Amino acid sequence: MKIARYYGRGDIRIEEMPVPDVGRGEILLRIRASGVCGSDVMHWYRAGRGPVVLGHEVAGEVVAVGEGVSAYRIGERVCAAHHVPCNTCHYCRNGHQTVCDTLRTTNFDPGGFSEYVKLPPVNVDRGVFSLPETMTYEEGTFIEPLACVYRGQRIAGTGIGKGVLVIGSGISGLLHVMLAKALGASLVISTDINEYRLRMASRLGADAAVAAGDDVPATFRNMCGRLADIVILTNGGEGAIAQAFRSVDRGGTILFFAPARAGVSVPLPVNDIFWRNEITMTSSYAADYREHALALELIRQGRVNVKEMITHRLPLEKTAEGLRLVEEAGESLKVIIEP
């Protein structure tokens, strides 16, 4: 089978490898669609980890099942989570499944940018989701990223009547915009430096899309009468974090959804912003089974219209181009690789 192997920035090679054999408890997927995630082009994060086959937002068809697998059949259309928790450790029992040691060790074989992927037993047991007949493979690739977004907003407390500021209008930022509206936020404002992304934010439901260099706190106050109840950082830059500090209202929450570059730190304005204001800072990472299932339902019901985000569909041979499009962040949003 063909794979797209990542060796480093700009170095993606189309190679051949044997189709993996399935063992007990495993299944083999024929990948039909694989989304390019922003993390796939975080080269500082990938440094020293290659060569590797990237791609974890997958949907495909079951083409082989190992001994003992009864929940899935050959020909079934599914999506799969690449990271799954053990559900029994201290962290899982206390609702922190995504910091589970098991979750950080489970992976696809070899990765989503390939013609076939083998899922290990632990993923088959708690990380595979059957696609409804009405859902396309492309839509199925959004279940994992939307699940991560849902977890973040659940932790931050997004809900009816909340004013939400989304800093950054890339792939995850736009999912945050659509989900916040679906969850009943009264006002959603997004920011970016890219005019195309700002236009897309307005098209996908933001009440206002504001240039990141503008006076964002003033804009929010003018539209809402107060600052933001929830600020979601999908950009980990120092300027974005400083803007979040200035934009959050008393009693509000700042969600660190995106990582910062290695070594980035910012001063914490304890007296000016946090003291007496009861500001909460929190973070989220990945998603658990329930959040994947809820994301699937949000897409199936049309409450989050992910199809509008797809700008490019490319064959496996053009995976390098797909990663370049996402990294350059020009007039592109979701890039789907179709092996």
C-alpha cells in the first residue's frame, strides 16, 4: 500500500509498505478521507519524532476484522479515534480521561495519510464510531476535531446566554465559533489577521469577525455591554494571550485550547486582571468517547455544518501540498486527503 511519510518540514515522501495484518481484537480500515490537522504542521512539536506517517482525523471502510471482533463488520463505514483512555486509572475515574497514560500511547498503524490503517484492540474497544448513512466520509473526519472542541467548551462552560470570544479563526477556531452558536451563546466574536478567515468566520456564524490588531475588548464591550464571559485561545502566541487577559470579563474563563511554542511564557497580570475578578484559566486536550459520540450527533443533525469548511480535496500523492496549504494559512481551511 502507499503511505505519505513525514521526514520533516517540506519533506513528505510517498512510499510503499505492506498492508498490515490484523490480529486478535484488531480491525483494518481502508481510508477514504483523512483531514489535515493544524498539529500536523506544528514542526517544533514534531521535531525528533520522524520519520512518521501523520494523519489522525480518519474515516473509512472496515475491510478486515481480527478474531474476537464482533461489534464491527466488513464493509461498515466508520471513523476512529487515534487516542483512547483506559477508563480505569485515577485520572479517568476523576473525569480527566485525556491525561490518561494509556491515551497518550495509543496510535494508528501506520497513520491516517495512508491507504490502510490497522486499529489496535484498545481503539477498537472504545474508539470506533459507525457513520450514519447520511454522513459522508469527509464529514466523518471532523468528528475527532469537533470532539476536542466540544470538550474545551464543556470545560469552559459555554452555554445559553454566554458571550464568547474566539481568538484565531483557523480550523479549530471556526469549529469553536459554530459550536458556541449551537450551544446557545448570545454573542460570538472571532479574531484573526487573515481577511479570508475573517470572512469565513462571518459566513459560519460569528456575530462579528474582527482584525486581531483592532481594539478587540472595546468591540466586545460595545456589542455586549461587557467583556467576554469565555475567551477561547486557538492561537498560542504571546500577543494573543495578552489580548485574552484584556478581553475576559469578571467571573469569566480563559480556555487555552492551542499550545504555545516551546519556551513561550507570558507575565500573569495578577493584580490588574485576576485579583478580585474571579477569573478562571483552564485548558483542554483531546476528547473522550462521549465527546466523540456527541460530536458525531452535532454533525449528523446539521447543528455544526462542517462541510462549509472544506476548501481542498487532494489525493494521497499530494499530501505535501495539503500540509503546505494548511501551514501557509492563505485561502484554505480544511484540507482533506483522499487516498
